[in-house]
Amino acid sequence: MAPYGERVSTIKRTATWLRAHPLAVDGALAAAVLACMIVASFAAPDEYDHGKTWGTQAPDALGLTLMTLAAITLVFRRRGPLPVLAVTGALSLLELVSGDPRTPVVMSAVVALYTVASATDRPTTWRVGLLTMTVLTGVAMLAGSMPWYEQENLGIFAWTGMAAAAGDAVRSRRAFVHAIKERAERAERTREEEARRRVAEERLRIARDLHDVVAHHIALVNVQAGVAAHVMDKRPDQAKEALAHVREASRSALNELRATVGLLRQSGDPEAPTEPAPGLDRLDELVGTFRSAGLHVEVARADHGTTLPAAVDLAAYRVIQEALTNVRKHAGTEAKAEVSVVRVGPNVEITVLDNGPGDDAEARQDENGGHGLLGMRERVGALGGSCTAGPRYGGGFRVHAILPVKSRTGDTVGGTASANVPSRPAAARRTAPTGDPA
């Protein structure tokens, strides 16, 4: 005996071939039906002592012709179910009226009715099935050569009814299986689209982090390097201090870049970042880097005791970082900046003001407001907040962000936001820093 795997493979190949050649299958079925009709036509019930016994009889030429025509018609049952049923039904009626002895041509009509029921809808099956059952049974009882109460007449009614019911059951099962397959394919497509969307969101988030880190630290390095070059000859001590700030800013930039890009590592890769994401607890450190670069910054906080989710804390930090970076780059050397962090009801509001030139503030949105301001709005909008940025009346620039501390359902936004970000390795997950009262 062949192994189980080979038998299964043979069955699959056979099924595939049969699906690819339906006409051959129908031809084989027609030949089988013709053989059954011919064999059944030679058997006839005889009366014997108030009972019935089975003998043999010879079908006439008309019966053989009708059986052959009905079998040939069945070859085309899939191409035209209703026309095939009409032809086989007409041949069956002709045989019921004129056939003596009777031959089982009605067997072909039973097969045709099954095909109609399996290939059409249920209302059509009910209408056509009832019509076929009524016409064939009525003609057999009223116009046939046998008495109306003969069991063969009732058998016609039973066989046609079973054919319609079986065909409808096969059609229903086929539709059910197709619906399950379609639902599974749709679910698979949905999962793929969701995976692509999550990847795109993660890439956008990392791109925003990279932009914020690079823009902030490169701006500081540029300023400190310019200071060092300016005072190198006359005040070497101040130049040394500026170079130290350059070194510190470049080291911080490298560390944050390593942590951000490290999120793209797989779980088995070494040196996954473990440092927490920056938050408002590091606001003083952030402001200190700008003050060391010569920017006068004042901070006012009214968020005492507020613990922010990790995503909100990071977004608040990045908004302030980007806003101060823009102030340092565009507002001039004499500009001053004011940073306020205030808890207002269910939200925390971040405001960064500067007193830079008005014309430069208006040009900021055109020349530099592309990725920086857009990144801030996208970052805040992803958490359900809002961010506005634009020139102030009387000169300067204003950045205002509103971040929800909790969602409407009472859950922290961090839990909601994390559902939109692909899972990371355990070592790469960032912890949620707490707010640091000023």
C-alpha cells in the first residue's frame, strides 16, 4: 500500500483534474445514469399471491431512445441547468404518457432538478422544484399506464422532492464555505494593512524623534563652535568652555540617536537601548543647554503633582525642545524665551513665547516651519491634542500645545497611544518618567 502522503497527493491531483475538466465529469455521470436507467428498465414488479415479485422485461425502442437522449442531455447540465431540466422533464413526460412498459427516464429529470437547485437560489429552487414535482407526479397518476395509487407514482414525487432538497443543501454549504474563505481573506488583508499602517506610524514617530534630536543638538553645536572661533585668540578660557559645551552637546546627540535608532533592532540584537525617554523631569537640563548657548530662557510651571503617561511626557518635552531650537536659530542673539507648563483640567498646556523680530517670525513658518512645526502638530495630534504655532501680535513667535492627561474613558493616554505603536523588545521599551515639580 502506498504511503499516506502519496495517497493524499494522488487524491488532490485527481480533484484538481476533475475541477479543470467539468465536461468529462458530466459525461461520466451521464453514462452512469444511462447505465442505471437501462438496468432498471429490465426489472418489473409482477403480482403474485397478493404480493409483488420482481421479474424481467424488455424495454421497447421508444424507451431506449428516450433514455439515451435524456442521458446525452445531462452532459450539458452545468452550462444550462434550466434548459436541461426542461428537456429531461419533457422526455420524462413523453415516456410516462406513451411508455408501456414504463422505463425510468424520470431518473434523468431528478439529476437535472438537483443541478438546478445546487446552481440557483432558493426561491428559484422552490418554484422550479414544486412545478417539476407536481407536473411529473400528476401526469404519472392521471395519464400513465398504471393506476394513480401505484407506488411508482408516489416514488416520482419523493425522488424529485429529495433531489431539490439535496441540491439546495449543497448550494447552501457551498455558499457558507465561500463566505468563510472570503472572510478569512478579508481578515488577512486587514491584518496586512494594519501592519503596514503601524510600520508607517512607527517610522514617522522615529523620524520626528530624529529630527528633534538632530535639530536641537546641531543648533547648539553650531552656536558654541561659532563662539569658540570668535574668542579663540583673545579669551582662550571662554573658548575652552564653549568647546566643552560642543563636546557635551555632540555626546548627548549621539546618545539620543543611538537610543532612537536602537528601537529598530530586533529582540536578539545586542545593546538595545535601556535609557528612559526624556520627559518634563529633564526640562531643567534641556533649558540649561540653551542657556549655555546664550539664550535667555525663563520657565514657569504649574503642573505640581501631575504624573503624565510616557507618550504625553515625551511629546511635551519634544515640543519645548523644538520650539526653543527654533527660537535659537531664528529669533536672533538678543531674543528671550518664556516656557510655561500648566495643568488645566484634564489637559496639560505647553506654551513657548519669544520676542524675536516680527518679520522673522512670519518667515519661520515658510522657511523652517516645514518639518519641525509639522512634526510637533503630528506628534500632539496622535495623542488627541492640538498644537498651534504662529507670530505674536507686536512681534515674536508663539507655540501652544494642549495635551490630554487622560482619555475620555479615564484610561491614561499612554495606554491608548501604545496601541498605535508596534511592540518592541522588552529591553527597548521606555519607562514613563514622572513630572518634576519646579
